[in-house]
Amino acid sequence: MRVECDVRYTEDPAKLSRMLEEFFPGARFTRKKDKIVGEADEKTFWQTIREQGTEPVFRRELEEAGFIALSKMAMLAGLASSDAGFPLGCVRVYGEQ
């Protein structure tokens, strides 16, 4: 799965990269302008989502929008939650094409 994280000028890119690496075990991320991008294991991602009980919601979002928008604030706590337009931007997860 492709993962993209918005980086705002007030945020520390290194801290965001660590957050992403903790949430997406085994993934590697690189900085590209105002984003951090990488590839994550789809099976591991869905296992995490399933354990949190939110799989149906996120599967529907992926199907309808083509990506899942996750809250960075929730991700800092190790949780997957929809972004809903928070001003810090979000983490977008795109399914395999």
C-alpha cells in the first residue's frame, strides 16, 4: 500500500517518520517536499485495522474514495481514526492497484 503523510511547516519530519514506522511496521519512508511517502504491507495494515474493529468503515472509504484518510493525532496514539478534515493534514493510505 502506498502511504503519504502531509508535513506542515510546524511539524518535525523526523517525528512524523517515526510515527509512521511505528504504525506501519517494516515500512520505510522518505521525505518529498511537503510529504513523507512510503510503501507499507497491506496484510499487516488490515490486521491492525481489524484488531481495532474499524475494518468495515475503512474498506468502504477505500472503495468509495480510492484512499483512506487517517488522523495523525490518532496515529500518534497508535490508533486508526478517520481524519475528517483536521487542519494538520492527514495520512493517506492507497490500496494496491
